[in-house]
Amino acid sequence: MLLSFPNWIIHISSALEWGIGALLIFRYGSLTGRREIRHFGIAMLPHWVGSFFVLGYHISTDSIPLLLDLSEVINFFGSISLLWATLNLLKTTKKQQAAGYTAAVAAIVFAGKPQSYMGSDIFDTILQLSSIVYLTFLVLLIVLYRRDRTVFSALTVAGFWFVLVFISVTVFCIYLATDVRGYPTLSHDDLLHGLAESLLTVSNLMIAFGAHRKIREFEAEQLLKNQG
């Protein structure tokens, strides 16, 4: 296998942390009785499934690229799911503007002719579309947080945004590994690969700890009400 044992620990923990974050958000929605928050937790599951395809790709010593391509497809639907869940949460704050946000999202995703500037490979196109959808989700997540801070903690919101740091560092590490250090792929450079993946672990931990914080805050508020 290309990955060292510590690198495997990082990859596996990263996948588990995202799943735990989804579970905690779902639990918070159940505790508060807010169906839309529960749906957001469920909407995180496609990305979680996609992470196991990446693990399978590494188990195959990066010899089955179809697994990586399938993870990109699943993550595309995962980004759509997160966007859909966020739009539903926005509808609970100001219904009058929800339709406007939906129209704006549609304009961002479908305007123009993406095939003219995206890669010719279908999976490259899916990856770039997924990035557009995820960025739109991040913007609306900020809007949601500013309107209703009872939904997510600032740490959870920051965790979703920190994924961009992971992506940026990963791209830079790919350049260093292949063009500077002479490795065939980033996976062959265990040090840089582990460094990049560790940032995704940080991101997922932020999401999970933020959700756990909201649960603790809600339980503390309920305890005070019961005592009063």
C-alpha cells in the first residue's frame, strides 16, 4: 500500500469525524424538534459515503481510478444535498426571500455554457460543478448563520469553510509532490499527503465539535428552564 500507517489513521479518522458530525447535527435537530436540522444531518451522508470510495481507492494502491471518479460523483450529489438542506433552513427564517435564493443558486449553477470552459472529461466537469455548488452552499451558510444563530455554532460554520483551506493546500501539495519532489502522484509522497489530509481532519473536527457544543448549550438551557 502507498499510505503509511499514520497516514491511514488520518484518512480513517477524517471519514469517521464527518460521520460523527452528521450524527451530532441530526441529534441536535431531534432534540430541538427542528426537522430541517435533522435533514441537514442526513444531507451530509453522501459526502461520508464518498470518503469510503476514496479509502477504497487507496486500498487498491491507487490502481482503480474509477473509485476516485465515483467519489467525485457522490460528492457532487452531496454538495447538492447540503445546498438543498441549507435552502430549507433559510425558508424557516424568511420565506419571502427563499425563492430569491433558489433562483440565484440556479443562475450560478446553470448560467452560461459550462462545457466551453470546463474539462472535456465528464468527471472533471462534475468536479468543477461540485465546487460551484459547494461554494454556493458556503455563502448561503453564512447568510443562515447571520439570520439564525441557533442552527449552527460558529465553529461548525468555520469547519465547512475550512474545507477550502484543505483543498487549496492539497492542490499546492500535489504541485510540490509531482513537480518539485518528482513523485508520480501525491499519494506517493507520504509526508505531503498526510499533511494535506490532516487539514480535512481539522475541518471535520471543527464541524463535529461545533455540533456537540450546540447540543450542550441546548441541554443547559433546558436544564435551567426545568429548574426555574
